[in-house]
Amino acid sequence: MRMLWKNIKGLVGVYDTPPLYLKGGEMRSLPVLEQAWLAIEDGVVVDFGSMEEFPGITDWSGLEVMDCEGKYVLPAWCDSHTHLVFAASRSGEFLSRLEGKSYQEIAAEGGGILNSARALQSMSELDLLADARNRLMQAMRTGTGSIEIKSGYGLTTEAELKMLRVIDALKSEFSIPIKATFLACHAVPEGDWTAASWTARMVEDALPAVAKEGLADYVDAFCEKGYFGLAETQSLLEASLLLGLKAKVHVNQFNAFGGVKLCVDAKAVSVDHLEELEAEDIDALKKAAASGHPTFATALPGCSYFLGIPYTPVLELMKADVPVALATDFNPGSAPSSNMSRVVQLAILKMKMHPLEAIAAATINGAAAMECSEQAGVIARGRAANVLLTRPMNGLEDLAYGFGEEPVEKVFIDGESL
Ligand code: NIG
Ligand code: FE
């Protein structure tokens, strides 16, 4: 199967030799080749160039030609933080919030993550997989071409392993890069558990099993007041590193108390949320980025939008030359949408990212924040043709300008239109 796309208004994130990621100050220089052509063969990008230097077509056999007048072609979105495996909607809690309760109040009454855990424990692995498969296909239809998925709604060793096996099954069913994260410390389960005793249980019981079965690429903890503190987060991260598992950590969602530095010191791949950020947090991330071994700062504006909490101060992070990634945080409690285009729109509209910065954060840096830079995040020769085609746009700012519109017209995975 051979395809030639002509007259592309802009081929975005296109490289001869792609870098692994872009630091804050570099993100606005994401390359765009204007008036371009792109050739795809057997699902792989084989060549590209500008229309001015278009070599012409010599071999027409089996060639499909598409005119992309006015449209942009981007790498498929890289969603580096999701909770896509879950048992049930929590729209009832959403209604309670509309009636005046806060997210934290609902959680304190046994709702929130505990609510999701009760539902998940009683759902079969097969049913969970069927729902997760549908959700992943829906995310892909809106442009997602690589994804990280967490456990964390199990809250028993057995149910956590069940979630991770579902993610493992998705990995074998889908060709796109999928990363699995063992979210060992998401909430303290009901009963006699404390944050400390639950963390110890996960470290002693679940973590070795997860590592032995190769069910996770990363570990995660919800480092937050009322959930897991610095001591618990540190003990989980240290134990994980000994088993060869790096971390991607929920931190600074509601409170800043030193979690970012702790994660940076533990060589976490990313710190995610960061709605509350203090100078010392930015400083730790800045130093790591300057050393060439960054911890990615992942903003989740869908969560800020849905919960009405502050947006991550990404401009400050980029000013400090920290590589920023954007992800959906897709989950039934704080961000019930898997649509990365919406995240990019929010990043531009609410966090004031330049369109090129937002795209870089949602593609090349998202891929790096889940360590799949070789497979996703850019358009380059020899790479899988996991790309999206926009509707006709005046410029990339139209991703957010027509804020109610769906900017993605078509999604291609391995060169096949979904
Ligand atoms: O990233 N903050 C912790 N975990 C998820 C939401 C959990 C939930 O409400 O189900 C998040 O926002
Ligand atoms: Fe999350």
C-alpha cells in the first residue's frame, strides 16, 4: 500500500534526525515544513519534502494520491498519563459536585478513588478488557497514537494485578506504543490500613509480583495530603528502582510539600499534575533538565478544567527550560475525557502555551515522558505512519481558535485510516 499526500499546508514535527525531546525554550521551534508532501509505504513514512522540490511521480502502481490543501499533518498525539482501565462512570459524583460538594469532600466520604475501587474489584477481567478496548479505540479515533495506562483502582494486590493484565492484553492487541504503570499507592483502602502500612504491603507483596511478571513499565504514587506522604512515596520509589522500575508520579495536585524534589532525586521519568508549584519545585526540575537527565513536567489541563482547580504554570516551567508534556489524565473522577485535541486547546487557551509549544508537549515530549521517543512523537523517515490530518485551518492557532470544533479530520495508524 503506497500513499502520497500532496499540498500539505504544514507538516508538523518533521525531522531528518529527530531529537529525543525539546526543552522549554526549544518547544516553540518545533519544525513545520510548509507546503509539503509526504510518502507512506506499508504503514511507514518513507519520504517527505517541500512541494517546490517535489520530484514528481514515476511509479503510479498501487499509488493512492491525496490532496491535503489547507490541512496540516501532525504526529499522532502521545498521551503519557491515563487511567483508561476503570469499571464505571462516576457521573453521580459529578452531580454532587454541581450541587456544591468538593472533590476532596466526596473522597473523604468514601467516594472518589474508593468508589472506583469497589466497582473494579467486582468486575471480571474480561469485562474490564472489553470496556478498556473500546475506550482505547475511542481515544485513537480522536488522534491518540501512543498511550500510558495506570492501574490504581484495584486497591488489593489481586485487583491491581488484574488491571495490569488488562493493560498487558491491550499491548498485545494494539500496534501503538502502550506503557503500563503500576499505581501502587493511589488511595488508602478502607479498613485498618494507613498510608504507611498500605505502602509496605504494596512494596513487599505486589511490587515483586508485578516486577516478576513484567506487568509494569513504571510505578506511581499519589503524593498528596490525605493520600501518601513523602516517606511513603520515597519508600515505594526506592524499592521500585531496586527492581528496575522507574517512576511517573502524581504530585502537587492540591498541595506542594517537597514531593517534586523527592521525585527528581529518585530519577523519576515524570512528575504529573503540578497545579501547585513552588520556586523550589521549579528549581529541582530546572537543575535536572540542565543536567541532561530531565524529569518531565506533565500538565493535565483537562483535570484543572473539570475540577476547577488552578492550571499548571507551564510558562514558568518552560522559562526554566524544563521539558513540558501534556496528557489527558483520562479517568472517571477528575478528567473524564480521552481527547488530546481538547487538552491541546485548553493548554493554548488557559495556560497560554503557543500552539507549537502545546503540540510539542502533546507529541515529542509526551513520547519522551513515556520513553518511546524512537516509536512515537515525530514524523520521520522509517517511522510508523501514526499521524493525524487536520481540517482546513488558517494556521495552527486554529487548533484552539475554533474551540468547539474537532480539529482532527482523520487519524492514521500504521498508514491506515481509522
Ligand atoms: O490523576 N489524583 C489522583 N488520581 C487521578 C484521579 C483519581 C480519581 O478521582 O479517580 C488523577 O486526577
Ligand atoms: Fe492521574
